Amino acid sequence: MAINPHPALAYLAAAAAIVEKIQATQMPALLAAAQLCANSIAAGGLVHLFGTGHSRIPVEEMFPRHGSFPGFHPIVELSMTHHTQVVGANGQRQAMFIERMEGLGEIILRNFVFGPHDSFMIFSNSGVNAVVMDVALGVKQRGMPIIAVVSVDHCTQSASKHSSGQRLIDVADVVLDNCTPAGDAMVTLADLPYPVGPGSTIGYTALVNALKCLVADELTQRGQPPLVLTSSVLIGGDASADLFDRTYDDYRARVAQVYGGRPAPKPEA
């Protein structure tokens, strides 16, 4: 029996619609977020990245990837993001339980020393879980601006799971909407009662890579072009290996400050 191509085409159409909606609605927020990120990086600060669950995916997409650059500091807790052990030790039930443990976010933040020029990007499709809100409120207390990346549709239809009663969009300085519908899954099949095909990863990666391009352009316009991880296919093996080493060295110098080391020197204008 031939497989009906419609479900795949339906998903691809929904994915394309997410990207089109981001292009149509998110440019003002992307420009505002890029300004915050460029200000942090140009001043020798960091843009810290935090996400739990599958929202770790855009954290890693932001840095380190080919076409990405230092200035972004990924913060990922494996207890809430290591999903391949679905059952048993380190299983998904435990991860989902931990995500709802209020107070843990402050313990996570306590591990780091934040600088006066730092900012935060927090990824959460729902924007309501306790740990995410702990982190957001802790960041606010420390005076850092927050860029929230959420599904606004899902977030506004969800009740806060934090004692403050707040959601991520309530405390963020800039909100980036990944333009995914509430519930995430986007394809409905005639004989299946549950939708399939999540879309948040499409929205997340479109947003962070568009943002990355904006920040790189802004830093370059300021006379501080970033070191970009670049494939050997484009610049040759030796040049690529050298650039990787210099990029990682630059990253190491920048993140030394979050562990109480000497702050990275402010780049010359």
C-alpha cells in the first residue's frame, strides 16, 4: 500500500507558515533583542542562555555551531534536558518533576558571577514552569535584561506553575514569539485523536539564527567583528582549525568571569 504524502506535506506547510509569521511579526522584537545582545557582547559582557526540556535545543543552536560566535554563554542542566534515557535512571518522569521544583532556579544562578553588562535569553515554549520562572525572577533581581523566547499562543493559554503567579512573558524586557500554536504539535490525522509533528524547534531555530545574523552585523558595524566558527568547506582545513582554536580561546576568556575569574577586557572601539 502506498504511503499517503499528505501528513508530511501538511507538516512542511505548517513549518513554512511559522517562518512566514516570524518574518511578518517578529522583526521589531528581533531588532530590540539584537541591540541588547550586541550591547552586552561589545562591552565585554555575556548573553547567558537558559532552557529546560527540549528548549535546550535553541541554546545549543545559538552557540557553539558553525556560523556562530562567542559572547553567548549556554547554561543547560542535564537533569532537566538529557531526554534520551526516557525511562529508568535519569528518565523523563524525573526531568519533568524537577522542572516543577520551585527554588531550584536560584540554586542554578548561584553558581555564576554575573557582570554589569550581561543579559539573559530564556527559552521556554510554555513560559510557565517553576524553574524557568525562578531563573527569570532571579535574573530580574540581579538587574539584567531578559529576552524571552516562547510560544505566545501557548503561554497565554497556560496558567503559571510558579507561586508568583507570573509567566515568562510577564517579566521579560523583550518577547520573541516562536509563532508555534498552543500544544506545539501541528498535524491532525483523520484516524488519530492526537496531533503530531511539533513546530517549536522550527520557530526557535529560525529566531535564534536570524538574531545571530543581526548581532554579527551590529558588532561588525561597531568595529568589533566576531570570530565565527567556519567550516573547512568554505575556508580550507588549516584556516578552519585555526579559527576554531581562536574562537574557543575567545570564548574561554569571556566566560572566565562567570566563575570568578578575571573579566574579559573590554574590546577597543
